Amino acid sequence: MPFKFIHITDTHLANPGLKLYGLDPRARLDAAVADINKHQSDAAFAVVTGDLTHWGEPESYANFAEAMAALKMPYIAMVGNHDKRVACLDGLKAAPRDPNGFVQGTRTTEHGLFVFLDTLDETSHAGEMCARRFDWLAKTLAAAPADQPFVVFMHHPPFPVGVHAMDEIALKQSAEFAEVIAPYRARIRHLFFGHVHRPIFGSYGKIPFSTLRGTNHQVWFELDANPADHLASHEPPAYGVVLIDDENLVVHSHDFLDTSLRFPFEPPAGVDGRDYALNFPAR
């Protein structure tokens, strides 16, 4: 069986009982956790790629921790532009931490070294990696065995994705990031990130990447360089199910609150298949 883990992003929890943009972020995270527990309980762990909270308040991290305590697997909690580093580290044992106090770390798996990066700039919604964070990343990659592959996680994308409003607040040090990882590109099996609240898949150079909708609100699909408004939306939330073996890495995006009709492809016994398909009753 392939190695399985879960990707969650942009949960945006507020303090208990509060709604955000007309939605209940805690209830939606609870629904994601319940769905994962029911259908994906064989996953090794989950990774939450930042924006755990909306305002970085200690009570919001406690709310997040309470929700995630129901998850039947370990998880790694990362920071995004809506988080506060100290409050996150104080409130969540699941947040990694490097020697400089950043929310960075690694996890060794049977399919490579998973690397978790801190791209938080608490003065801006854009991403930042300072010299100390880049130094940690360079040393971490260099210290790995020469035949060990990497899977990299961060909140901000290090390149433009075409959604102009989000590209303006992507990682500011994109050139520096590309330079640090350059010697290891062939060994990076996948790059996971959050931030853009969109299901986007492709390649960064030759590195495959993916990102997902958040569990609360989304960013509306708009490629116009000068949109009248930067729009959010109530598109369905999702989490990712990732399957890895020695040859392949597959990402499934699952809209866990979708209630659309499920039905058999094959007709009931005695019913013609063409008639079944053409006369299927509308819901």
C-alpha cells in the first residue's frame, strides 16, 4: 500500500463561537476532522500549511488545538500570514521549532525527508524568509544523505500562480529561495503550500506542486491583473489525501462537505444501460 498523509490548509479559526465571513470555521474544521477520521484513518499524519487562525489570538490557537485533538493521527501545524509565531508556539505542541525560534522542522519518512518552512512576516501578508531561515534550510538540505528525496511544505508560494491579488503577497524572496534549493531540485519530489485558497496543480521548474482550498472561505478565481475587487467566496472547502510510493506521488483534493448525488454507474438488474443513463431521474 502507498504511504498516505493528509494535507489541510488555511483553517482560519477565530475565537470559539465566532463566525468568519458568514461561516463557522470551527464547525467546518470539525467536519474535516470527522471525515478524515471516518475515511482516511490509515494516514500516517496530517500537515496543516498555515493560517491556522485568522487573527493569531491565543484563544484561537486553543480553539484550533481542541478541534485537532479529535484527529486520529499526529499532525504538524505550520504558520501563515494570519498567524502569530509566539502564540502559535505557546499554544501548539504540534508546531515545529528550529533553534532560532522559527516554526520550522523536519520529519523523516520512508519516502524522504519532509521539510516544513516558516514564511511568516508579522508586518505584512506577503511571505518572508530571512537569512536565518534560509541558513537553516540550506544546512538541513545539505545534511541529508545524498540519496534521500525531499518533500517541502510552506505557506506562501515562491512563484506567481496567476491570481494577481495573491501573487502580490507571495514569498518576497523568490529568487533567494530558488538559489538555496537549486542544488537539490532533482531530489524534491513535491512542493505543498497554502495561502491562495484555490485548487492549483503544476510544476515549479521541474518540481511538481499542489495547493488546495481552505477549510473555511476561499479566494475567487480571477486572473485579471486589475480586478475591480479582490473577492473571497463560499466555494466548497477541501482537504488533500496524498499517496506516495517509490515511483509516484498522487494528490487527491476532496470536497468533504459536498452533498451531491452518488449513484451506481451500472443499471439495476433487468434495466437497459442506455435507458438507465438517458432517463436517469433529476434530483
